[in-house]
Amino acid sequence: MDQSTLENWLDAKATLDAAKKSEMELRKQICDELLADKPEGTNNFNLFGYDIKAVKKFTYSLDPDFDDTMLTDDEKECIRFKPSLVLGRYKKLIEPGALDDYVTVTEATPTLSISLNEE
């Protein structure tokens, strides 16, 4: 590897960041106009010879401090309790155990940060 490889990565990263920002601004502008009076879900349009599929979405979250004793049975069926691994505690386990049979480890995309060392 040489210095130009690092510089090329920095240039590519800056170009990608700018493109992502621009794409998001344009996506929001288009969807704000197309979906203003539409319900949640998929909506199809044909404009200027383009077939457009725009999906209006909302994020729903549950207050972690909710009291499920106040809920009806039907309401309780709307809630899924999903186990998640407490990675820090898992990594501190000294002896392998039964939990290891249920944990799948796959390689994730690496993280990279490069900045000019100004000495």
C-alpha cells in the first residue's frame, strides 16, 4: 500500500458522504411532495414517464418502562420480547457454556478512519 491509496480512500469517502447527503435531501423533498396526503404504506406514481414507488413509514417504539399489567390480552399480543446478547458480559465469561451453542458470530464490515498526521 502507498500514500495514494489512503488519499484515494479519503477522496472516495468525501464523495460518498456528499452523495448520501444529497440523495437524502432529494428523497425527502420528493416524498414530502408525493406522500403529503397519502396513508402509511406503499404508494405508486407515474410522473414524467417514470414509475415511482414511495413508501411512507413511521417508526413505532415501546416505552421500556411500560406497565404490562394494565394491558388487555389483545394488547399484550402486540408485544414481542426478543432476547439480545449483552456483549460485554458475554465476552467476560471465562468458561465456555451452553450459551455458546446459541450465539452465532459472523464477521462484520470493518470500520476505517483516516486523518492526516500533522507533525
